[in-house]
Amino acid sequence: MLKININELNRYDSTTLYEFLFLQRETAFEITIPKKTIAGISDNYDVFEEFLSAAYAGQRLSEIAKSFAYYVPSVNSKMPFLFEVTITEMGKMAEALYIIIHSVTDKMPCEIFLSFHSLAADFLTNVFNDKAECNTWGLLWIANQYLQKS
């Protein structure tokens, strides 16, 4: 299983990311998204946004995975978000990772960032209106709890 911390790949473009993944010759991945917020210290909206982003990132991964699992960190710790996926199509994995990396780690909003966050907001709305399936309920539920508090 190849372990990937998305912060370590934020300088890769989509082609380089695909080449990196292809050269690893792996189909099983553990993807880490570092957590920045801590409930009670961070603003409730920031906790909401981080958990929503993680929920949507996980959802995107689950949709291309042969198998999928995720870890829900405590809102009170800096433990990261972890996703385990087994994939069969490297191109889809590279595309999903590229979007996730540049939507979660980039400091300056760009088209990918804005599109990802708009789709994440739509995802939240659609799931709670029973218009979409959710494979990351643990993360989405926490996001919604902190949206209600903000």
C-alpha cells in the first residue's frame, strides 16, 4: 500500500502526478489529508469547511475505488483525515488526487479550488435532501453539526 500525504504532492501538475502514480505500480493507497482545525480553538465555520472538504474528497475517491474506507478524526485533535482506496484505473485516481490536492492545499483560490468547493456545497445539500448517495457520512455529519453552530 502506497502512503500519500497530499501536502507532499502539491507541486505536481496532472501529468507529473499520473507519472508518479504509474511508476509506483500500486493499486492500494492510503491518502492522508492533514487536519488544520481544532474544535473550540478554531472557528466553527472553519471546522465545518474542513470536514465538508474531507467528506467530498472522500466521496470523489469512493466513486472511483474498487474498495474504500476512511477514518473520522476527532474534531478535538490534529489527527489527519485518512482514506484507503484500491483502484483499477490510474488515470481516474490521478485526476481525483490532482483536484483534491489543489482544492485542499492551495492558498490562492483558482478555478479548480472554486469548482471543488461549489461541488462540495452542492454535495452537502443534495445528500441531506436525499438526492445523492453518501459514502462519507461520518465526515459529512460532523460538517453539518458545525455548520449549524456557525
